[in-house]
Amino acid sequence: MPHTMEQPVLINPDAREGIILLCDHATNHVPHGYDNLGLTPDVLEEHIAYDIGAEDVTRKICEMMGVAAVLGPVSRLLIDCNREPGRSSMIPTASDGITIPANNDLTEKAIKARMDAYYYPFHTMCETLIAEHMDAGLTPLLVAVHSFTPAMAGEDRPWHVGFLWNQDPRLAQAMIGLLERETDLVIGDNLPYSGKDLYYTMQRHGADHGLPQTTLEIRQDLVDTEEKTTQWAALIADVLDECMERNDLKQRKLYPVSK
């Protein structure tokens, strides 16, 4: 069951192992006072409310590798930490055909209240953790842990796992190459969607600092039990362990901002 704290969760805060995990869609929690956003409890168990399995995979990788992570505090339906301020999908009025009643006709004051309470604390915690690593002379590998629904808009998604990137493909390509070598998984390169379209958390905390970074997307039917999340965490931990030895992933690399 996803965590229900209303502040972001910091795992292994003192770890300096060269990897940081960020899980911005970790929980389906809607704080008291929001009346479940006008939704029935069963809807909050669906993929539109959070990334099923992502928190468990994140926690297990942290336990296996001793690395640090930050978990988002609330459901993406309340406020989506992987969206830039001002983007309409930051507080969606509908998701996968389901209307979110409490998100319609919000005032600027109500939007600011959600950002102040949940959005800014998550990003501040991420910024602080990354700054501490860089101050220690590290160039941490940054991985956002997500999961995706097996079908969207009536179309099946054949990929078992995907790696998203925007301008810097280093970490994504390294992880794809290692998984292709070791497994027969169907792997998406900027699929099931592209990091060139949705990449806010990784852009802000990774690419803007020149850090090697990628968003990991695992199909949700592959991480919907304890056994499955353990298997995926072990696989990704092995891949990341090898990535840490690669010289091309030990340097910061800034790309010019696209106009």
C-alpha cells in the first residue's frame, strides 16, 4: 500500500552512493479535507491516481543498494509534481476519461495552496539532496521511477519497460544496452511516451545540472505484486551498479537550452 504521509519522504538521507532515485507519483494519498477530490475510493486505486508499484520498486532498490530517494507526498490527481508550474495537467480536470470534480474551476489561491503544501516541498527536498551530493564531489546518476498502464486510449502497450530522456541520452542508452544484453524484454527508447514531451522532474533536477539522468517506466502489470517488485528492483539495481562503473556517466554534461 502506498505511503500516506503528506510531506515528501526522504529515504537514506545520509547515503552518498552516487545514485539518487526520485519517485514523484509514489502515492495515491489525498489529504483530509479534499473529500477524495470528489472521487470514489476505487478510482483512487487506479493508475490515474499514482504509479502502481513505483514506490515499492524505489524502496527496494534503496534497500538493496543503500542509495537515497525522495518520494512524492500526494496523489498526482491532487497535484502532479512532474509538471511545470502553469501547465494545465499539473492539476488535471480529467484523466483517462475520468472527470476529477474537485479540480474544476479552481481559484489561483487554491492552486497556490496545493503548490505550497505539496509541490514545492517535494522539489525543495530533491534540490537539497542533489546539492549535497554535488557538494561532496559526486556526479550522481539520477533516475525517476515510474510505471505505466498496459493500455491507454484503447491501445495495448507492448513494452515491458521504457527509458525516457530529452537531450542527454547517456543513462537511458546505457541502461537499455545492459538490459538488451541480459534479458529478452521489449524495451522502449522514449516509449511509451517521450521525455521530450514530459520530463519536468528529470529536467529540473538532472539535466539542468548536467547530471546523467533518465525516467524509468515499468509496465504496471509487471509490478503489481511484492514478488514482481522485488524482481524488478533487483534487475534495475544490477543495471545501475554496472552503470556506476562507466566513465561516460561520471561527468556532468550540459546541453544548450532549446529555443
